[in-house]
Amino acid sequence: MKIGKATTSDAKNIASLAMQVWLNTYAVDGIRAAFSNYVWEALSPANFLTILNDPNRDIYKVEIDNHLIGFADINYHSVCEAGFRLTVEIEKLYIHENFCHRGIGKQLLDHVVLVLQEKAIDHMWLSVYEGNKRAIRFYEKYGFTCGGELFFELEHERHRNLVMVKRWPLKSNGAQNRLS
């Protein structure tokens, strides 16, 4: 298993995995227009190419034998609308269904935390659909705490998401804590 920073050449694979994971997670009753519209717009290769070219974003990928099995999309300048003064958001953390429950998500988050510590950042936040109990348990086990709610808008529907936050002490290498 190899974890590394994604490049623009990974955009199609990341988009394909994102669509697969998103549909497996949320389209449990089948496909409908709202789902199709969302995945083809928000999870398109062109959208991930834009993200990969954004200096305020990083995507870290997990591969086994040159096959993409997971990724984490980090936004360093995201505003948490749930009232927190937090800026670093894990916008997506997706692991291929066949590789869940193998500790890969934990290893990917460990890698993200190390990257953030190197940047003198002491937190990350994310939002997770309230009905995604498996993901909520995973994040709680990793040390995230629930601290509010946001709503995911899908066409004319509002879906409640929980805001989860994780903080850690910075290493004492003289780095100043950028955020409170």
C-alpha cells in the first residue's frame, strides 16, 4: 500500500472512485436524476482536475499495485459554517468498498494529520451525512467529536450532516499554532 499526493494525471481515477463510493453510499434505493446530476457535475474528472490545480487544496491517494483504492480531499481554506473558527476541511475521504475495514482509512487520516502537523495546523473538520452511521462510528473511533450540523443541498432537498472536529497538539518544534 502506498499513500502519496495525487497529481493531475490521477483526476479520472479519482473521479471514477468518487462516483462509485458516493453512489454505493447514498443511492441505496437506486439511481434517480438528482443523484446522476450530482455525480456527473460535482464528481467529474474536470472538477477533480480543478481541485488538483488549486493551491489551497491537496488530494492524498492510496494505491495498492497501482490501483487507486482511496483518497482524501483536503481544503485548507474552507469556512466552517457551523460556527467554528476552523479552516481545514476534509471534503472527502473515500475508500473503495472492497477495502473497507482494513485500516486503510485510519492510515490515510494518520498521513493527513502528519501533513497538517508539518504545516503547523492543529485541527481538521468534516461533515458527514447523519444517516451514514458507519462513517460516523469510524470518525468517532478516530477521535473526531460532533460539534454542530450543516445541510447538504441536493436539488430541492436538504440533508442533515453532522460537523465533526478533530484537534491535536502541535509538535514542539517551535512552530507557532496558526489557529485557535
